[in-house]
Amino acid sequence: MYLSIKAKVKLLSSQGLTYFTLFMLSLFADDGIGEINKLIFIRTFEKNMIVSDETKEIIRSRIIDSIENLPEYIRNWLEDHLIEPVYVHVSENTEGDYNEFVIQVTGDVGKDDSSCHVYFNEEENKFGLILILENDFRWKMGLYGEFDITV
């Protein structure tokens, strides 16, 4: 019997499995759901991950501490493109065989957008860049340290 991703999530969630467990099942299950369905599942999973208030405060203070080091035109661009921190799924290479979740802190707003976005890595306590490729593939380009150095 074929179940859609949403149906699988609903069924497994009703059985008390956490979103993390569901995510791990999606990565390691060989059930023929296909790459596009896995991507849909990952995007659904991202929307249910919540950045803690403590982590948001760490990110905010780190940005405030370093933003003054940037030229005015970049600060102006950042004012429009800083977003509420959200978890996103990224890959360390274009083959997609190393994956992790990081916290994205800049994003598209519909004007003067960029294909590069700044993220924060909680474990490393550093900022880095994500490059958005075709099909919304997010390539983690690396960690650079402080926010101003990354930008």
C-alpha cells in the first residue's frame, strides 16, 4: 500500500514518534519514496523545528556586536534581509551525502535578494554561508566565524 509523505507523518506521529525519529526514518528508509518526496519531508520537518529563545538571544547579540564593523550599504541591506532564525537542512557537498540542520539568519524578502544566506552553527558557535542552488538545494559553503567576517 502506497502512503503519501503527509499520510506517513500523520500515521507515525499518531503512534508517538518524534519528528526527529520521523526524519531519521526518512533518511535511512529504503521504501522507494524518492528524492523529491524526501525533500518535501525534510522541508516539513524544518517547519516543525523551533529555535530556542536562548539561542535566538545568542544570535541576536552576536550580530549586534559585529554589525557595526560593516560598511553602511551592507548594514542597510542586512536590515531588510535579517529574518527570524529558522532551522534549515543543508548539505556539505553538492552530492547531498552529508547533511545537517543549521539556523538560517538571513533570507529573501523579494527585493535585492541573494543566493547566499548566513547561518549559525550551534555546535561550533560560528556563522557560515549557505548557497541556494537550483531546486532549493542548500549547499553549506563553510564556517567563517563572526557575523561580520561571514558577510
